[in-house]
Amino acid sequence: MAGRQNEYSFKASIEIIGINPYVSVPEEILASLFADAGRDKSPIPIRGAVNGKPYTQTLMKYQGAWRLYINTIMLPDSPKRIGERIAVSVAYDAADRTLPMHPELARALSENAAATAAFNQLSPSLQKEIIRYIAGLKTEQKVQENTRKAVDFLLGKGRFIGRDPKS
């Protein structure tokens, strides 16, 4: 859907599941977001505001319920604010959120078919985590060093981004 997306507003009390604060999105707003997105499968990229502060987030379905997780960037000290009633606006976000792969990582994968195959088998969120990590490095030396670590991780030879390799 091109152009300005519909924005919906509601008030909700912050709840928590595990350590994650969230609000439930009203059913009629969910139905409108699904129509705007052209799908009703998780994840759905959204944008909006919490108590007037803009955010970009992803609407997720977990344990059968759609939840808008409220992180500390959206609302400072959100884990300590359970039960607080907040003003929320939400809209489907059609903006492209694709992260470009750093050329060094792309080169390394193009030169190693096994690493490429392993990368392609990762979940989209883990692929994005690796791409984001490499893209966020400040020096070319760190990019090269961490690209080697990423390839080793993909080949099952070492830890990377705090994760053990798949066996």
C-alpha cells in the first residue's frame, strides 16, 4: 500500500510476560493493521508513538496472542512500569527495513560455498543479526577480523555474536 498509512490510537496497561513488558493491541485495530499489511502472519513491521514518543517496532504473535513489546527505548524503565496505562498509536510500516550486507561479508560468503549454505540455513533474524553486527563496526580492520569470525562460526569453528556454532 503506497502513501501514508492509517494510524490507530488506543490506551492500554503495560503487562509483562517473562521479562518483556508489552501491551495488547485491541482486536479491531489488529484487524485494520492486518488489512493495511495485506497479511496476518507475524512479524508485522509497525511504527507509532508511546505517550507521544515515536518508535519503530515489530508486532509479534507469541503464545497465541499479538503483543506490542514495550522496550526501554520506547518507554524508559518500562519493566518497572507494569500496570501503568499508556497512550499508544500504531500504523503498518511499509518502509523497506532490509539491511545491506557489508561488501566484505558478501565477498567472504561468495568465496566460501559452505559458509554461504550455512548462512542461508540460519533464521532470518540471525542472518539480520550477523549483517547488523558487521555493518556496525567502525574500522575496516574490525570488519575484516569479525568477517573471519563470522565465517568460522558458520563453518562450526567458533563463537560469534555471543553464540556457539551449530553442530
